[in-house]
Amino acid sequence: MSDYKDESIVFDLELVKRNGIENSKGLKFLSFKKSLKPKFGLVWRDIILGYIALGLLSYFLFYAQKNLADWAALYIPLVALALGYFIAYLNLFMHEASHFNIHPNRDTNDLLANWLICSLSGQYMANYRIVHWNHHKHLGTTKDTEHSYFEALNWKFLFESMFGIKAIKTIFGREAEEENQNQNFNKKKFFQFLLIGIVINTCVVLIPLYFGFWHFSLAWVIAILITFPFFGALRQLLEHRDELANNKIDFSKTDHGRLSRMFRGPFARTMGGAGFNRHLLHHWEPNVSYTRLKELEEYLKDTQVGWVIEKNYSSYFRTFICLFNS
């Protein structure tokens, strides 16, 4: 038991010896883990719910332009915010697909991910998987490939996130970085799917505009260029940024250190969709589907490391307040 009381494991479960973990009923972790198979039906339920949310928001804009046009200055930015939020939510399922957890057949997994999820943001699954696995491998180090948490949460970060500057830096930064470091990175597919994403979003904007529904078109432009990248960058920072990090340190040159959180609260299941709200557990067991992370959480709370889970609970709002200009 004493091996699991070391404060060094608080933010880094990688230091935990898995083969010694057992719950109050004597169930060993390695035996329990074998039961955690993906629930693909739940994955697709959650994806469909995301698209339903986009559909309802879109319908509201079409309805509002005809019936509530005097309020356009109020509802267009609010709905654009919500559209970006749910586009970001759907985009999180790229992550589940990168671990081959949206379909039991790996080829079908990637085919579905590329055309139903990745295409909306102009990304290619095989390339994203390279980037994401390097994030797991190098979390907290200068080599991390998903590193918005290197930057302090301040007005500069919010401005760059809100106006797509950070999204552009991320997309093309990944392309250059992975092309140089990994021969499996497919540059042709990178540009092909980037073009597909541009075409899809252009059609989403121009077709309603052609029929006179410019309120929707404007809201979608704001969502895809501003609010969607904002939520993506902010979420990752909230997951990994240390509250005690020195904002004067350049973490692209100095290791930040491993840290992941567990989020609760009213927005945890959507801001942290596809299991991102249980980020500590995902980084500990990356191949366990998010559809089983709640069971993993409950199991671990009944073991020697339950105190680690409890100590890492937070909310997105609380973490934002703690990190902003800290």
C-alpha cells in the first residue's frame, strides 16, 4: 500500500505499478482491464447527438432570419459560439478514432473518421494519429506535438485562439514538424484533406447564402474560423497546464512536466466530450475507450490510488480562473 502513497504520482499515474493495484473486492487491475471493451454503439450515439445539435442550431438560424431578424445582432454571435462549441465537440471524436475505437475494423474506423469527422476540419486520420501518439509519448516535454499548454492563459492566448491565428500555427506547424520527424506522415493526404475541408465549409457557407440565408452563413464563418479553434486550444491548455507554471518560462525549450486533470461540472461531458473530461485516465490507459472510462474511474477510486483520482478533480471554469493571468 505504501508504494501508492507517494506524492510524485499525483499528476502522473505513469509512475504507478499496475500489477499491484486491486480494489476492495480483491479484483486485480490487469484482470479488470480485460473487460473494458469499447461500446461502439455509445460512440455513434454521441457523434449523432453532436450532429443533431448542429442541425438544431442551423434550423434556429433559418427560422430566426424569417421571424426574429430584429434580434440578429444578438443571436448570430451567440449561435456562432454554440456552433463552434459543437464542432469542437465532434472534432474530439477524431481522438477516439486515432485509438481505433469508433469501429472494430481498423480500415473502416479510419474511413468513417476521415469522412464524417476529420473532413469538417480538413484533417487526415493517419497523420493525426502520428501527432497524437507523439503527444502521449512526449507529454510534458519540449517534444510534445500537442502543446497549447506551453503558453500562458492570458489575453494574448485568447486573442490568437479567437481569431484563428493559433489554429493556423497548429495545422501548419504539425505538417512541418511531422514531415521532418516521421517518414509515415503523408504530406499529399495532408493537403488533400485540407482542401476537402475548405471545399466542404465553403459549400456550407455559399449554398445557404445563395438562397438568401445569410444569417446562417455568417454564423458558420464565425464558428469555423473563430469559436471552434478557440474551444480546441483552450480545452487542451486546461487539461495540461500546471497552475504553478512560471509564465515567463518558454516551455518549448524547457520541459513543462506531465500533468492531466479530471473534470466535473455542467460542461464536462461536452467541452470534454469523447472522454476528454477524464483526461488523467486516458493518458494512463490510452487504449481504453472513453465509453469505459467511467467504469475505470469508479474501479480506481476503490483501490490504493483512489486518492489520486480525488485529488485531480476540477472543473473547466475553476481551472480557467486559476490559470488566467496566474
